Amino acid sequence: MRTSRRMWLVFFLGPATVVFAAFITYPILSALAFSMYAWEGIGRRGFIGLANFARLFATFPYSGLLVNAFWHNVLVFVVTMLIQNVTALGLAVLLARSPWGTRGYRVVFFLPVMLSLVIVGFLWALFLNPIFGLVNKFLTLAHAGALARPWLGDASTSLLTLIVVNAWRWLGFPTIVFLAGINAVPEEYVEAARIDGAGEWDVIRRIIFPLLAPAVTIIVLLTFIGSFNWFELPYIMQGVSGAPNRATDVLSLLFYRTAFGEVDTGLQDIGIGSAIAVLMFALLLTVSAVGAVLLRRREVELA
């Protein structure tokens, strides 16, 4: 019996383990190994230990580019939390507490999540075009033409514009997660609070919000991971250089340019590019581990 069970475990887990090792474990270990070699151009030259990390933090132009890209990722995370997730929480409360929170409205809010990022990027690039884009035309029709500008071409607005587009695209996901959390709140708690004289806002603030802590932890963690893995949308809408003038540069774009080369600067260094990837992996792994511990602790407190 035990032998048969072991065979079934191997049968079911074996293929998944092979795929995980080939597409997850091997690339991670390869990046770690490459980060310790001098590798400028085509051929790998020799083992240099942690020298690539030292060059990344102390050598021009990598040090400046790294700091610039890192703070852009931090800004993406903070603004996404404020715009996307606060809005999603409000929508979830409305959908849960109002008669129009039907499946149809939930599907409408979730539709952008199902769109390809390539389609989203190209559509919004057209909408934001300074000459024929719908955004500037709408502002002109609304007698707010003074606000019209090249949203993606202005360094002061380009990153915020990308964040708003990204928040629009992903808004449905945290909305559904928060809505599921609200619907999971036992109705007895709500009824008991109302019997004690609590109003709607008191019920939301004192009953629903505290019980949403696990959902909030998950959303914060996923938002952080998504913000520091951000690549597709800025690449599609602004290109690999983080235009204009590195105003939309993020760590993933910096890694891509450094590892695979950039036409504008001619820089290519697979060793330093791998060092950037290793730093990103270490940061995300650390934050994910801390988030998992906090989530488990909160679940135990609520149990």
C-alpha cells in the first residue's frame, strides 16, 4: 500500500517538479552564478566573486541608474496602494452593501484584468497621444484645455500616468479579493453590532475592516511584488530606455538593458545585469517571507 502511494506521488508530483526546476530553480541559480563572472559582450571571461555587486553600487553609470530605478519602483508601490487599492476597497464595500453589487458589475470591474497588457499599453498610448488622443480632446471639450499635455512625453507626468494606467488595469483584482473578504464576515457579527446601535459606518469600521486584515496583507504583498516586477507596461508604452530621460525607468528595465544591451549607450554586461536580478530576487523573497509570517500570525489571531 505504501509503495503504491509513493508511486502515485511520484507520478503526480514528478512532472511538476521537473517543470519547476527547469523554469524556476535553474534560472535563479544561473543568475546567481552569472552575477559572479566578468561577462561583457559575447563571452564569459572569469570568476570575480562579488565584484559585479561592488561595481553596481559604486561605478558610473550603474550606481545612479540603480538608485533612480529603485526609487521609481518605490513610488510605483506607494501610489498604487493609494490609488488602486484604496479605490478597490471602496468599490468592494459598495458592491457588498448595495443592491447593485450583482455579478454583472463584478464582471465589468474585472474585465480590464483579462485584457492583454500589450493591448492595454497600445490603447492607452493612443488615448494619451498629445495630438489626436482622446484624453486631451476630452479636456478641451470640458473647457480644461490648459491641463492638456504630452502625458507620456513630459518627465513630470509620465511615471504617474503609467501608474494610473496600471491601476486601472488591475483594479478588478483587489476589488474581488476585498469583496470576498467582506462576504466572508459572519452575518451574526454585523447583526449583533446593529442591535447594539452601531450605524453603517461603525459596522464597516469596527467589524468589517479588522476582519479584512488577511485580505489586506495579501493585497499589499502582491502589490509590492508587482510593483518591483513591473516591466511589461513601461516597456510597451515608453520603451526599454525608460523615456523620457529615465523618468519611467524601473529595476526590470534596468536589468533588461544592462544584460541584453542598449542601442543608445552601447552598454552590455550580463554579469552586472545578473547582479541586478539577484538583488531583485533577494528583495522580493525577503518581503514575501515577512508578509507570509505576518499573514499567518494574523490568521491565528482571528481564529
